Amino acid sequence: MTDLTAPQILGSSALDLFLERARDRLRPEPPGPHDDTSNPRGDHDLEPDVLEAALSRPARLAAVLVPVIPRDDGVAVLFTLRSAHLRDHSGQIAFPGGKIDPGDPSALAAALREAQEEIGLDPAAVTPLGYLDPYLSGTGFLVTPVVGLVAPDARLSLNPQEVAEAFEVPLDFLMNVANHALHSREWRGRQRRYYAIPFGERYIWGVTAGIVRNLYERLRDADA
């Protein structure tokens, strides 16, 4: 099978390969929060003791959109930079998303609603492709990542109250495990390890990097 990270795969070839793997390897439906098959990924992948703390209270449900955009020179993934004045995770790189509200009929609906509110992305411009494994954060959020194909001509209108910037990273960069690093910092009195994916001046880390890592593990070659 062709290597997803090979630099010679560009344009429609890269898109075709991505869509083939997405169809075969993403979850067609998200497992429910109490589904035994959900087996959430999370901060506990690297720090097992985080799981006990995260499960000590009911998980707060959230959803994010992993926006994949076909470009002339390949396939890109869209990220946001959260506004500096936000109370939680200010200035961090994230996917569009947030809490699943009681009025949201599904994780998909929540992810699309949040993407429209944060970056003005029209839900009609998004074709849902499937779901990654839920991600349980050390702060108790159970995040459902929805992978969606975004029309290349989709227009964005950023909400400055939530998003300072939106930018794209080539999918082949994200799917190259050589660009994945393990970093650590002090959190709640001890050193914690986490995935990080530096990209130029950008620093993708924490839950967002963990979701990218899960995307890599889903799409990579079996012998990679």
C-alpha cells in the first residue's frame, strides 16, 4: 500500500488515498459515553494515573470537528488558535468544538454548530467522514472527534471572542510520526508527559495533539 506520508502523493491522489482510508478505518458512528466498546483514548495513554482522577466524576461531553481540506498541492487540516482572553485554554491550538449542549441531537451536530459559531464554517460545506476514538481529558471532558471533509472554497468568518486565528497544516506533516514528540511540564504538582507536534512557530499539544495522534494511528500503514 502506498505510504500516506510520502511526499510524492499530492493533489487528487492524496485526497483519494485519504478518503479510502477514512472510509475503511474511521468509526461510522460514535460510541455512546456508556458504551463498553468506546475505550476512550486520553491523557491516561501516557499517564495511567490520570484516568482515576478523570473518572472520579461524570464526564462532561464535548465534540470537535477535525476539518480536512483538499488543496491543489495535497490535503490540509484546519486548526484554530484560541483567543488570549478566554478563561480556559486561552492561546492554545485547538480544533473547532466545545461542549455538547442539551439541544444538540448528536456529537456531529454539536461539532458543526461550534465550528459555525467559532469560525463561521457553513455546515453545508462539511461532509462527515467518520469518528475517531473518544478522547478523555485529564480535566474530565469526554471529547468525540468528528472528521469532516471541508469544501476547498468554504469561507470562514472568525469569532474574535473565541478564535484569534485559523491556519492549516499539511496532512502529510501530521501523519509523519517523526514530527510527533513527547514533552512534559508540571501539572497539579507533578511532571506530566503529553504529545506535541511543533509546526514552525506553532505548538500543537495536549488534547489536540492526542487527537492527531489517534488520526495517525487510524490511517497509518499496518507496518509503519
